[in-house]
Amino acid sequence: MDYSVGQVAGFAGVTVRTLHHYDGIGLLSPGGRSHAGHRRYDDGDLDRLQQILFYRELGFPLDEIAVLLDDPDADPQEHLRRQHRLLSDRIAELRKMAAAVETAMEARKMGINLTPEEKFEVFGGKDPEEHAQEAERRWGGTATYAESQRRVARYTKDDWKRMQAEVADWGAAYNALMVAGEPATGERAMDLAEAHRLHITKWFYECTPEIHRGLGEMYVSDPQFRAYYESMRPGLAEHLRDAIDANAERRA
């Protein structure tokens, strides 16, 4: 069978003008002509066009494609092996690019304007995105969540490092309190619970005692938040929840 230039253009997804150009430069000259002198392409021509389009997709210029395809010693199977190898390399590169874009999308979604290296430097082995996703699930669309996103969008690496330093100091103080065996209802525990509430207000949103109470319950019930506080010290999640409750009662 043979095909008209319009049919081939439709098969291959190229324009008739492109096929005319390939013919004009000798890259793809159809094997036949109709009685009226119109181009007619046979199956061999379609195979060559497929090879041309593969190489074009891989970025080869037309003159190099002509040299490759017209090499009398070239093995058609070798063309396919080369193209498969090049396409596999391209796919690997595109996957890397897609992963980088996904990282950037998540960072923007979180409002954390950091490079991956800076994020690792600030947060270490902990993944802040897990907490951000849970926060969005629970509070996305609320004024409180919008305020938090507005604030963190402005933070630099140094801001996040200062915030993390405050968290580390608070965690060390709370750990010492528990080592000393002080109760969650004691003054020192309530003071640290209040410091925790003020830290949230300072960096994220206005955290009222009632909102803080809800957070305390979440620190115990939600596996991700519970694991975060338990990593500081076993039992800290429940102790902090009780201290938050006691502090809210004290402030009331």
C-alpha cells in the first residue's frame, strides 16, 4: 500500500509542509508518485519517517539524522537500540526534573521559601511537610490557617533556625521538668505550656487557650504529632496535654 502526503501527515502528527521540507532536503523522499505527480509514501518511507521523528524528539539536527540514516553500514536494529537508550536517559532526566518541581510545589504550598538543602539544614531528619499536610487537612480554609500561611511565607532560613532553636530550648526545659518528676499541674509545667502557646502565637497565629487545648488533644490522638513529641521524651505528649489543660484553667 502507499499513502498520500496528507494521510502520512495525519498518521505522524506533522504538517504537510514538514513532509515537503524533508523531501526538499533529501531526508525523506517518497518512493512513488501518483499519475498526477503527487507524492506517495510506502511502508519503508513510513519506517524512515518514524526514525526521523524519534531522533528529532531526542534533539538531533536534521543533517545529523540524515548521516545516521544513510550510513550504508548501519543496522536498523542498532538504530532502535540507540534510540531506546537515549529515550531511557531522557526519561530518567525528566523524572529528576519532575521530582524537583514536586519539591518546589510542596515548599510553596507549605509557604516555606527554602531550598532543599536549607530545609534539611533547618529541619534535619524531621519532615515538616507531614505536619503541614495534617494541619491543612484539619484547618485548611479557616482564617487561622490562612494567617499561618501568610506569616510563614515571609520566613527566611534564619527565621526558621531561630524558631527551631526556641523549640529545642523549650524541649530541653520540658525534658528536665519530667526528669525531675514535676506534675503536669505544677507551676513550672503550666509556665512551659504557656511558653508553648506564646511560641505558636508569635510564629504562626493567635493561639487562644481554647485553641491550645484542642492542640493538646491532637498531640495525643494524632499519630504524627504524638510521635513528634514522644521523640523528645516518652510520655511527653500526655504530660504536655495535661499541662496545657491546667494552664488554660489557670488563665480562665
